[in-house]
Amino acid sequence: MGLLGQMGDMYKLQKEAKKIKKELAKTHIFAEVKGVKVTVTAEQEVLAIEIQDEALLTVDNKSKLEKAILEATNKAFKKAQQIAAERMKSVMGGFPGMGGGA
């Protein structure tokens, strides 16, 4: 493949990656752990943290609440990473050295 062909492929790749990035920003992922629900985008931006179990809002449950928030956030981010990787894999798969293709 010539240089112009490679440049064209890179332009297409860049354009498709930007499109997927916009889609990921609109994709909301939810994770719930022990009465705490966290909502993130597939770009790993936290949108909301909801305390669904009001019993967690007492001083005695401070450490439980902190742990639940941490676990729910990490769970949501892990889901977001998996979704983003799968969507990007479809773009990168056709390019040698970027996930597949020959």
C-alpha cells in the first residue's frame, strides 16, 4: 500500500475513533453495590452517585458508605473499560499492528 493509501486509512481510523468517542460519552453505565448506585459514561466520567440505602447515611456507617461508593465506582469503571475496548476493537481490528488485520 502506498503512502497516500496509508494516510487515507489513518484519516478513516481517526474519523471513526472520534465517532466512537462521542458515542461512548453518551453511553451510561450503572453499577450498584450495597445500596450505592454509581452512573458513569463509557469514557469513565462519573455522572451520578445515589445513596439508595438511607441507613448508610449515619455516622456509624461512614466507612461502609465510603467502601460501597468506592466499590460501585470501580465496578462501573471496569464495565466502561470493557465497553470502550470492544467498540474500539471493531475500529482497530482492520489495521495491522492495531488489534488485528493483515
